[in-house]
Amino acid sequence: MGKLENKVAIVTGAGRGIGREIALLIASEGAKLLVNDLGGEADGEGKDVKVADQVVADIQEAGGEATANYDSVAEFENGQKMVQQAIDAFGKIDIVVNNAGILRDRMIFNMTEEEWDAVIDVHLKGTFNMTRAAAPHFKNQKSGRFINFTSTSGLIGNIGQANYGAAKLGIAGMTKVTALDMARYNVTANTIAPFAWSRLIGSIPTENEEQEKRVEKIKK
């Protein structure tokens, strides 16, 4: 029996990279999953339902239970819909992993309002949307786990990532407050700062010598 037998989890941005591996690991430990992924490009543009469907198929092929969701976490109502979809499919919700993210890197003197808003909306607002949707259920059942993702780009800083860094540091602060708000209900909230050479990092521009040096530094 896995460590997460009879648990129900939502993993956002679960179609590729870190999110996909998280979803597969959680499923391998016995949890039932709602696999969320818009199936967009690294900058959030586009949509491809096959991305989430493939992860669901992989989980089911390994003997697990999963269902797909293709909504953007940036919309408040989609958080509510995802939580309800998980409850409708599996009867409850126990774990929310807020992993969905995009990149729109630009030096601060060139960054557009749209580039700022898009990254903040997916990372920071998306984490809020999912947390706000699940929190009442966790509160009522007096159990639940929020797992959020920050980054050294927010904790330390990184060139060309004012939007991403601000969102990721905001997530770290929000997680601390969520943990305080929910502690009396036996609900935890934690933040992970991972590093992996993922699709998003691979999309960082290398159009000049300065950008190439930045990527080489990240690789090290």
C-alpha cells in the first residue's frame, strides 16, 4: 500500500517537466489525481489537451486513477471548477500541488505590462485561486496539504525575471500566511524551491553574449 492510498490530489501544470513527475510520483503512492494542464507553450500561449491526457493515460496504464483538466489556473472560477471536478470524480480533495507556471523573461526596462501581468496571474494568482478553492474543504474536514513552488529567482534574484521573481517570492510569503491561517485545522502549507533543467528554463533567451552567460551560470 502506498503512502497516499485513498488520498485525492490536484497537480497543476502536470503535463510536462516537474509537474508531470510529481503527478506520476503521487499516483505511484496510491493517490487519485486530477491532472491539470492547459497544454500551452512556455510563455502560456496555445492549448493542447493531449498534454494532460497523456499523463492521465500513463497513470492509468500503471494501474492508477486520474482524470484530466485543461483550464488555466489564472482564472479564479477555474480553481473552484477544478476542486469540484476532483470531488465529483473521487469524492473528496486532500492535496493541492500548485506547480503551474510560465515564463516571459525581459529586462525590467523593456518588460511590458502584459508580460508582467501574464506571469503574475499564472504563478501568484493561480496559487491563490487554487488555495482559496480548496481551503474551505480542508477546513471543514480538518485535514489537507498545500504544496507550492517558489524559486531562487524570487528568493535571491535573477536577471530578466522581475515578473517571475516577484511572483515566486509572493508565493513564499503567501504560503507562510496560509500555514498560519490553516494550522488550527490540521492543514499544512509548504513551499519547495526546486531546480531542474526543464522546458521553461530551456526557453530562456540566448540571443546575445550576456544571455548566454546567464544560461551557462544556471546550468552550473
